[in-house]
Amino acid sequence: MAETSSYTVNRQTPDVSGVQNPDVAHEHSDVSVRGILLFTVVLFAFIVVTFVLVWWLFDYFAAREMRADRPLLPLVSSRPSGSLPPEPRLQVSPSQDMQAMRAAEDARLNSYGWVDQQAGIVRIPIDRAMQLLAERGLPARPADEGEKAKR
């Protein structure tokens, strides 16, 4: 339980309008609005000038490339049009190749099949493997092997 004190707080602000101290003064302005406006105008002008220079530079480079009269590379000029480049070639449709690869992986992961028929090793679908693992549990090694490994 909190103690109540006999101390009461006077919550009224005293009148200090008659107090004057010439050595103490306040700032008339916290920030210089003129300085901020000047900085903003200079920054905007710098951005506009930079934009115009970069635009001009790209136009200059594009015009220079158009005027350049370079001979074709030997590989391009010696090959008849319509013929395929030498092996290995880049993929023609990477997204379709990826879809085909994933479909083949899914078919393999969700089907039964032999891994090594001579050794009697088979693969089973992942869902079935998870069911078997949940039913049988993980294989554990014998207790004596665990004690030997600690030493």
C-alpha cells in the first residue's frame, strides 16, 4: 500500500513576466530557411545538369556506334546464314527445359523402380518412405557400438 504524504504539489505556473535578465536570450530562429532553400535549389540544378549531361553522353555514344564502319567478325562472316553454330550450343528455351527436368525428377521421386537390381536396391516414392519411417522409426545402432565410439 502506498504511503500518502502531506506534501501537496502546487500545479500553477508562477508569474515570471516581471523577471528580466539581459544576459540570457533566446534564439530568434532555429534554422536558416534561406540556407535550406539555397541548398535545395543548388541540389536540384545539379541533378538537372547531371541528367542532361548523361542524356547527351548516351546520344553521343549511340551516334558514334551508328557511324562506326566495322567489318563483321570472322566467325559471323564465314558461316552461311541459317546454319547452327558449333557445339555446345546455348539453350533455346531454358524455361521449358527446366519444366521438363522437374517433371522427370517428380516422376522419378514418385514412382517405384530399381536402383541396382543385382544388389536388390529399389527406390520407393517419398510419401511411402515417410510413412514407413513414421511406422518403423529410424534405425538405431547397438549400445556397445555407441560406448566404443565415446572412448
